[in-house]
Amino acid sequence: MYEEVAKELSTKMELRIKQCEPLTIERHEVEHFLNELLRLFFPSMHAHRAPLSIYEIHNELQKIAHLLAEIIYPLLDKDAAKTEEIIRNFMAKVPEIYDYIWLDAEAAYNGDPAAESLAEVILAYPGFFAICVHRIAHALYKLQVPIFPRILSEYAHERTGIDIHPGAAIGQSFFMDHGTGIVIGETTIIGNHVKLYQGVTLGALSVSKDMAQKKRHPTIEDYVVIYAGATILGGNTVVGHHSIIGGNVWLTESVPPYSVVYNKTGIKIRNHRDLENVIDFSI
């Protein structure tokens, strides 16, 4: 019996393997690269690590560049010139990534009354961790590094419950309060000083494969606040600057600047002793 099953499975596996290229990347390599870069950005946030000297920063950058080379060299068909070019361009972007990440930390601290310090934001806020990873993944995505940016974003997704495609363009001072369940699609464009709450979806109206190279996700302009559970869909949908999108709103059309969009709901309060059947939800 097992010989027959093995033979059948072997044939099926051989066909499937031919349909997809073998991966030359390990998850632990990705996580190690990310952890080393974040340790460089926040040395005082790790035990026994004081602020680094220029010499130490130089050495750390060399180590990070080496880790990056080990990951992307096989992904680029072992093209040494292309690998070197990407590493050079990415490392030149590191100071800018650092600036954006600190602005995100300050946005979280200033935007959340419960935050007691920047250190708390950096160490404990899942939304901050997710945007940190996204800043790094997006830089690699823009350099057209295959698969590596997506693995970074999925690592953050696993850690935080926040799903940001590395292609999404996100401006300065971005804050996701609580963050769990936020989904931001590949072609989303987000301006500066935007705040999202948990469960927000910035998605596409169509999931057709022929839309892959088109803008499918919304544009969110500067100083927009989007409350929990809101869903905003479509590549032509633009939320104008300084707008407020209320909780659980379903939006598939553009709104002008300074808009307030909300659901008008009715709440009825009754004494349960007046009801024939007592409501008994199990959640």
C-alpha cells in the first residue's frame, strides 16, 4: 500500500515542484538581519548596550551589509554586481529610515495618552514594531529585491497581527493605535501624520490577477484619522486631508478634505425583564 501511495505522491510532487522555483532564503536569516538593524537603531533599548561610537556604528553597518549580502545574493541569481548595487543603495537609505522610524515613535507617544515614554513605545507597542519593519521592507521593495521584503512583512504580521504589504507607501509620523487586525494593501498611499485604529482595512475592490500592476488600494492624505473597523476600498478612492473616518464605516468613494464620515446607528435600551426571550450572546 505505502509503495503505491509513495509512487503516486512522488509523481504529484515532481509536477508541483516544477511549477515553483526553489527558495534560497531562510526565515532565521531574515529575522537575524532585522534584529541586528533594530539593535543598531535602538542600542539603549537593549540590555548592556550604551550609545555607540562612530567606530562601532561603522562596524555594525558593515556587519548588517554582510548579512544583507548573504540573503539577497542567491535571490539575485548570484549576480555580484547587482547585489553590490542594492546593498550600496539600501545602506545609503539607512539614515532616512532611521529618521522616519523616530518620527513614528514620537507620533505614537504624542498620539496616545497612555504612553508614558518613548522607550515604552519602542519596546512595547506592536504598531511601532510593525511600522519599523515596514520602513525596512519598503526600502528593499523599492530596490526590487524579490521575496525578502514580503518575508519581513509577514514576520511583523505574525508578531503583531498587523498586515502591511511592503509596497505600501507611508508618509512621516504614522501611528497605529492598538493595531491588531489592520490591513494595508500593496498600492496604498498614506500621507503624513495619519492615525489608524485597530481593524482598519485599506484594501482593493477587485482581487483579479490582471489588476496586479494597477493601483488597487486607496490614497489617504495628510492628517487623516481612521477609527476602528473602518474599511476603505479601491484604487480611485481618496480620503482628503484632515478628514475623520468613523468606526465601522464602509467607504468605496472619495471624500473631500475636512470630511467627517460616520455611520448613524440607533441604540435601544430595554429592561431585560420586559422581554419574552432574554438575549444571551456567547462571544
